[in-house]
Amino acid sequence: MNQDILTEPEAAAVLRMSTKTLKRRRSAGQIGHTRNGRRVLYRRAHLDEYLNAQDVAASAPPPPPPAPKYRRSGTRSASNQDALLDII
């Protein structure tokens, strides 16, 4: 058989997925195919198109989180300490 035309199990092996997943993706219109009677065949071009559509562009790392709006340290400012001493 021609190397550019693959059966369903061969195409699934190339894409490293189960034949069931391949059938679901084919039914959803995500992977092109060719029919020869009842037989479903895949061209290498169909598989390449599918893989190219799955590419994800690299992105920059996310920015650091913003600084908290409140103080986390246990120290108090001088004005806060004075106010506490006035209360006591």
C-alpha cells in the first residue's frame, strides 16, 4: 500500500491516539479523511493539517502578581504605636 495513505489503526498510531479518539475527531470534522466504499483512509496531508492546527504558540511567562495593598509585617508605624499608647 502507498505510504501516503494510511488505514485507521495506522493513522491512530502515527497520531499516538486510540482509534476511538481518531473516529471521534473525524466525526467532529477535525481530521480530514477519504472514503473508499465503507473503508476510511487517511492521507499524510490530513494528519499534517490536523497536527498543524493543534500547534500552540509560545508565550511570555505571566507577569508577577501585584503587591498586596495591606501591610503584612507585624511592625507598626510610629503614629499607630502612639495611638495605641494613648488608648492604654
